[in-house]
Amino acid sequence: MAIVERPQVTQPSEEAPVPANRDLRLERLYTRDLVHVRAFLDRVLPVHYSASFLLHFITANDSHLLTVRDGCSGTILGVVAGRLSRSALDANAVTGHVMILAVDEHSRRLGIGTFLMRQLEFVFRSARSSLQALILQVESSNVPALTFYSSLGFHPERHLSGYYQQSGDGLLMRKSFSV
């Protein structure tokens, strides 16, 4: 199977300025980076993602995985991944599903998570002008994450009983757009 890699994201959206006083590189995931991204995610998240799951974000047209790296060292500081999907009931209704957001523990509260989320939203809106919403799942007990996503315009939509095997309940959050 041939792997088709899409072009690197080199210009961030002006709607999501780079965090102050940081030399950062925004990039798409490439196969050559898969091992490094997977190691980063294994280090910063309690959930472990398979290489085949992450590979999907390289090969699928409506899936995107972006990394933020330190501009000098090339160290991965954060990762965001998501995919676009159409509603089974309305072919014009497109939703972006944020599936992964991870920021290095030492780089948190510096604007990198906000930057990554806004970049993913920009990529989704560029790909589909009919984007109606972004959705994500978060642990219902993760107050810092709930506060962060609320600050980005996400609102709780539905309680997900037993969603997380290790830690319990989840919450589906949505950010809606006017189309």
C-alpha cells in the first residue's frame, strides 16, 4: 500500500497567532515522524494509540494531525488530531471531530493548546466551508480540560456514562458555527 503524504502546513492561520515569545513550527504528520509522535503521545497521555490509528491521519483526506515543534530543537511540544465527517441524515452537515489534543507537560499554559485547536479548526474550515460544528469527548472529572475547552467556545452536550474504561464518565462537548 502506497502512503500519500499531504503538504506540510507552513503558514499558521492569522486567526490563531503563534504564542508570544515562541519560535514554533506547525507541521502535518508524516510517516517519518510517526515513531516520534507516537512516543510523545505515549509519554503525555494515559491512552496509547496504535501506529495504524495514527497512520490514518496521514492517509485519509478528511483527517488531519498537526504538530507544534520548538523552532530551534525540533522537539514536539504538542499534537492535535481530528477528522471531518458528514451526517448520515444531511449530506451538507459536516462536523469536525477533535480526537487527540496533547501538550507537553512543561509547555502547558503557554498558548500551545489554544494554538493547535485554532489551527485544526482553520484546517477543517478550509477543507469544508459547510463545517457546522466541532465535537470532542473529555473526562467529566477533568476540570482543567473542561475549563480550557469552554474558553474555546465548547459547551457540554451529553453525558457519556462509562465512556473511559480506566477513569469513568465522559462528556461530549460541541462548538457550533453559523453556516
